[in-house]
Amino acid sequence: MAPSAVNPLERNVVLNPAHPDFDEVRPGAIRPFIFDRRLAAE
């Protein structure tokens, strides 16, 4: 896992869809997200 550059409360993960346990992956709780417009490309 790696920290998210966009949301400090989140972590980024890489998932392998070919892994035999891939179907066991479940999302966590959904939280509100406010996009920081400073990150938008102009």
C-alpha cells in the first residue's frame, strides 16, 4: 500500500485480477470526497 497524494486518509493498492482470491476483494466504507481544485490540470 502507498499513501494517496490526493486524499491523505486513503491508501493506494495494486490488485492483480488474475489472482485466484481476486473475487474476495471488497471495497471499504464509502466516504465523501471533495476534490482539491489545485490538483486540476489547466
